[in-house]
Amino acid sequence: MNEEEYFKKFSSTILNFTTNYLNNVVLKIIELEDYVVEPKRFFYTLIHKTVSTLEASNIFVRNFELKSNYNSSLFILLRSAISDIILAEYVIKRGKTDEERAELIPRIYFDHVDNMIDSLNKAARKAYGWSDKEVDDNIRLIKESKKQYFKVDGKPKLKPIRTSPYTLTFKMFSEISNPLSTEYDLLRRSFDLYSQFSKFEHFGDLTFYLVHRAYEEKQKESILYDLYDGIRVICFALSNYMNLWDDIPTSTKKTVEKLTSEVNQFHPSTIKYT
């Protein structure tokens, strides 16, 4: 197929995946009503955010060969989804049971709260012109609203898990015994893509190159591989995470797995250039 056909069919396949997943997996999880209890709450939130991000990204996929200036926005969206996947993989690998995962997750959540308090301590006086008392009062309000994380004396009950994908990936790499396994390969590719796409998000030396890469004919193939692998990793992860719910019908799981397989068939080598 030529480029136009490739992106039209690839986009249509992604749309089939996201529509099916939202209607038959996400809505089923909501119907089961156990998504408000950890660790299901964590994975439901991540699943909902990731499949929605993939659905939004597909607008850019459909116009990929027509609008080179869409590349940056597309890869920033994919970066967000891959970042969440790396975090989910960390929770799955570190917590072997629901109980162990439910213990890990509050430490991940606490990272937000801890960072808010740290930011107020470091910046609020200059940024908002607050007095020491105003800073202390606002920190006290945070602690009162998030009592689950603090002791009576205001000290933290637990140590936050910093959710930087770099840190989490390094930890996971050290724990995978077989570097030739599919598990290692997918984690490595997720890390590669997250690291590269982050250079769009965080301005620096490589940003100019990545932005202009979209307009260089000789870079087209490598860009397509990045796109394909990013979509492939996300669909594979979503297909895997639905298995955390035993009550999702087997027929639904088989349909999602079939759609994931169809996404995988759009390897860039299937494009016939004229």
C-alpha cells in the first residue's frame, strides 16, 4: 500500500481499537464498581487516560503524511501515554499481588502532595508574596485535607516514590534476568521512545533536530518506526492491563487481543513508496 492508504487504514484500525476498548473494557470496569478500590483505582485511571490519549493521537496519525507540523504534538501525546505505561509496569513488577500493589500506590500518590508542600516552601514567598505564616497555613491546610499521608505531628507516614520514568526504568532493568526476553525488549523500546519524545516536551539541544526531522525526506523511515512502535507499545499495554479484571468477558479480551494484532500488522515496511 502507498503512504496515503497506509495512514488511512492504520488510523482506522487504531480507531477500531480505541472505540472497542472504551465501550467494552472501560465501561465494563465502571459497571463492576470495583474501580474505586486500590489497586484497581490506579489501573482504571491509567487505562482511561491512556486509551483516551491514544484516541486523541489518532487525529494526528490520520494526517501524518499530510501535516509534518503535527509530528511534535503527536509525539508529545505518545510520550505521556508511554510515561504512564512505564509507571504501571513498575507497579506490576514490584507488587506481585493486589495487596503489595495497594501498598505501593499510596507512595506514588503521595509524590504529588509532597511536591506541592516542597514547592510552597521553596517558591511561595517569592511567587505569591506570602509571609512565613501564610506558607505555613497553606501547608497545614494541605496536610489536613490529606490526612491519610501524615501522622498527628504532621510528619509523613510514608516515603514518596518518585515517578520519573528514567528512575523507574533503571530499577526495572536491573531486575530483568533475561535481556533477550520480550519483556525486556518492550521495556527497552518504551524507554527509548519516552527518552526521545521527552526532547520535544523539554526544550534543549535536541529539540531543533527533532522538530525539523519531520521535514527531511531521509528521516521519514525512522519517524515511521517511532510512530509504529509507540502505538504498538500502547496497544500491547492496554491489552495486558485489562487482564487485571477477571470479570471482563473472555470474548471481550479476545476481541481486544485481535485488534492489537491488527495494529501490529502496520509495520512501516508494508509501505510501498512510488
